[in-house]
Amino acid sequence: MPCDFRHLSDGGAAIQALEEAQNRGERLPDFIFLDLKMPVLSGFEVLAWLGSRAILDSSTVVVLSGSNQESDKIRALNLGAAGYLVKPISPSNLAEWLQRERDPQAQ
């Protein structure tokens, strides 16, 4: 399945890009992948912003983090992340997670 992919260098750039797309009335991403430890704004700060703008209603946010701390996972999920995956993650594991997310009945 084809998809568009966009990499942004930091949390501030992510918020700016999403805000600009939202202001232009563009379709928001189906999936947003966040690291927790990003420059400018952390993944937690981006998650809080996404929740305040109701973007979580239209985009699925997945945290990809090197942190295996249960407190980080709980905090991310409480802020609205749909999933929390610990890096490194193989492409096949990510594809399986995405398939389950798109079609929960296929489990």
C-alpha cells in the first residue's frame, strides 16, 4: 500500500507542520510517529499539544522510544498515544502493529 512519509527534525517543527496543514484544511496524517526525546519540544509536549487541538481524533499517534520505562509508557498513553513501541523495532513488527491498528478484527 503506497504512503507518504515525512520526517521532521524536532517537536517544534512537527507542531508547526501539523498546525499549518490544519489551518489550510488539509487532511492530517493517518499515523504520527513520535520519539520522546526530541529537540525543541519533547514527544510528551507534542502529545499534549495534539490533544489540545483534537488532532488525536483524526490521527493515530505511536510513540517509538528507546525508553523502556513503564512511567514513560503510561504517561504517553495517558496523553493520547495509541501505542508505545520500544526501539529498536523491526520493520516487520511495526508492519504487524500497523495492521492490527487498521484492522482490529484481524487479530
